[in-house]
Amino acid sequence: MTVASPCTNVCAIDPDSGYCVGCLRTIDEIAGWGAADDGWKRATLEKLKRRAVRKG
């Protein structure tokens, strides 16, 4: 099963955190998503969960 992108179509990088305000990914995570394997994508999704809790 392919891991779906967390993109919410609210694409803007917060200059303070460096995270997208819509999906909480970094520019590197966004750029690498399409070529990444599912293991990397799942690990990134776990990071996003932790970021969301901290952003809270």
C-alpha cells in the first residue's frame, strides 16, 4: 500500500519554524516525498505527529 501525502493544499513555509503551515513538513521533506520509499514516508509521518503535538 502506498503512503499518501500529508499535503493539505495550504502551502506556505513558516519562517520561524521552517515547517509548512498546512502539513508541517520541511522543504526537504516536501521535495523528497515523491521519490521516497514507504519506510521513509512512514517515518516522516511520525515526525509530523510529534510536531503537531508540540505546535498544539
